[in-house]
Amino acid sequence: MSTVALSATYTKYNLIETARVPIAVIGSVVFPTLAFCMFVLPQRVVTADPVFATAAVSSMVVFAFMASGLFSIGLELSERRSKPWAPYLRTLPGSGAARMVGLIVATLVISVTAMIPLLVVGGLFTSARPQPLALVAAVGLVIVTAIPSMLIGVIIGTACGPKAAIAITQVVMFLLAFGGGLFLPPMMFPDWLDAASRVLPVRQAREIVIAAAVGLEMPWWAVGGIVAWTVGLALIAVVLTRRDEGRRYR
């Protein structure tokens, strides 16, 4: 079986395994929309302005993908590594990359599902009205720009045990979400924080998605940064995964 076919098989069974625990699916799908309803909808200044509303919805969609990447992949992977089944899987002839790709793709599928109710609520209760082509472009770009967050989850899950992964994931999520301008618009940042924020992959993803949704020109520093983060994090994930091979866990 090829790596692509094996990745598709892993994706299928990751989704089946997740669906067997309905509350896990419901939590992943509902959480971003609830956060949007509590933190964005009460702000009439934001919801009444088409540009601000579109930016707010886009930011929350980026947050949904980031949270799924960190928690679903980071915690799930660290939990799997602590069980006897993981060392056994590494003895099989299939590529280890297929397991990672399957987990990432399954997480992206759940994230896309979580995006649907968020877009519906944003369309019904705010003034966000992106053009159809702009909406399609933004949806495609949010999936692509979510890859660094997924890779960070892979790195945390591969480098840490289950207990450490929980604490590290929470800290990393808070730093990326706040520093990336998802909780507070970057226009409200002081100059030093705005400059530091531009280095973060989540800030870069936010700027790219908002630019596509609103119809603005994409900032070159965000595009270049997201490519650099994707390549760098992928290399780190590969190194950690190879180092992890052959280890024994109790």
C-alpha cells in the first residue's frame, strides 16, 4: 500500500475513532461558535461594520483551526505514544509519515466542520458580507495556513508526555492566540508588540485570511513567514519523529 493510500486509511479510522465519542466532536464543533457569540457578538461596533465583522469572523475561524491543531493533535499524539499500541505500530512496514498525515487531515476535516456553524452565525448576526469568490479563497487559505499550527501540535505530541503536553499546549495556545491578534486586534497593540506579533505564524495566518476575505492585498511578510514556518516546523517534526522511533514506553 502506498503512503498516500495508507494516509487515507489512517484519516478514515481517525475520524471513525473520534466519532465514537460524540462529545469530542460536539465540543470541537461548538466551542469556536460559542466563543464568537460571547466575545464578538456583544460588540455592536464590530458587528455593525462590514469590514470589522468580516475580520472578526476570520480571526475566530483561524482560532478554531489553531485550537484543533494544538489540542486534537498535540494531546492525542502524546496520549497515543504512552500506550503499548504505538510501539507496535512502529514495527509495521507502513510509513510513519502516513500516521502523521492521517491525523493532520482528520483534524483539518473536523476543523472545517467547526467552521460551518461559525460562518452561519457570522452571516446571520453580523454585517460580514464577503464576496463569494473572496469567501472561497479565505476558506482555502485558512486550511493552508493552519498547517503550522498542526505541525506545532505534532511537535508537542512527539516531544512531551501526556501530562506535560496538556500544560504546554495551554500556554502555547494562549501565547499564539493573544500574540497573533485573535483575542485583541493588532491595531490596539503597542508598536513593540505589533512588531513581535508579526513573527508568529498565527498572526501571519490571520492577516492572509482577512486580506482574502475583505479583498485586500496580502502582506508579503505574512506569506513569506507562513512558508518559512511550515518548512521549519515540518523539519523539526520529522527530526523528532525519527528520534522517537525505537523508544520504549511503559
